[in-house]
Amino acid sequence: MKKTLVAAAPAALIAVVGCNPGTPGGPGVDKNKDQKSKVDKAKEAVGTGDDTFTLSAPTLATKLKQGESKEVTISIKRGKNLDQDVALKFDGVPTGVTLDPASPTIKHGDTEAKVTVKAAADATVGEFTVKVLGKPGKGPEATKEFTLTVAKK
């Protein structure tokens, strides 16, 4: 019995911890997470709360060579009452790489924004972490990161 419990404990811990989905944002997000009630914490565990949102970015590295371009999709999962536009900004974009549009907006009725990532012929080569910042008209921002790999032509 003891061996079974010891074997099951790590699996249960992994199932409970899960993956990090990024930070939620929007006017309904409480920055005092430690002071949330059990009900609030249960709502968070089930899904996105009222007036909040989370962002999704490519889970696999976006790979391109110098001189190439690729389209990436940034998606949003909105809470019940978040009907605002969410402006996106990018941080950590390497030298010689541009995004078009540079500051896209996910409109209140849309679920995603498409952005073209273009590496110039002399773009810096390497693997980079690009941070996506989403900011609604009012309320806190949400963040998500994705990996961008630029290779030699």
C-alpha cells in the first residue's frame, strides 16, 4: 500500500501543477492573488473569469531564415464580460526582425490577430524569446511568450 502511494504522489503532483498559461489580464483581474477567496480561486482553476483574458502564442518555435517571413497567430481567450479591444505589443524582438503590423489590435469581436514576422537579410541569428503584451482599454495587461529562431540564409 505504501509503495502504491509513493508511486502515485508524483503523478498527482504533475496533474495538479499543469502548465503555465501566461498571466491573465483585464479589469477583473485581482492583483492581490494571495487574498482571494476559495470561490475566486476555484473560478480561476475552471477557466477565464469575468472581465479577464489570456493570450496564446505559438507553442513551438517559429523558425525562419534571414530574408524569410512567416505569419504567426496570437489568440485571445476572453472572460464573460470582456468586450474591449486588446492592443498588442512585442518585446525582445531581435535586431533585423520586424513585425507587421508592429502593434496589432484584437478587436472586441475577434479571437486572434495575425502578425507577419520578417527577418532581414542581415538579421541577428539565434534563438530569442519574444514577449507579447496585451492591454485592454482599461484594466491590467496579460502576457505570453513565444520562441523565435533566426537561422543563416
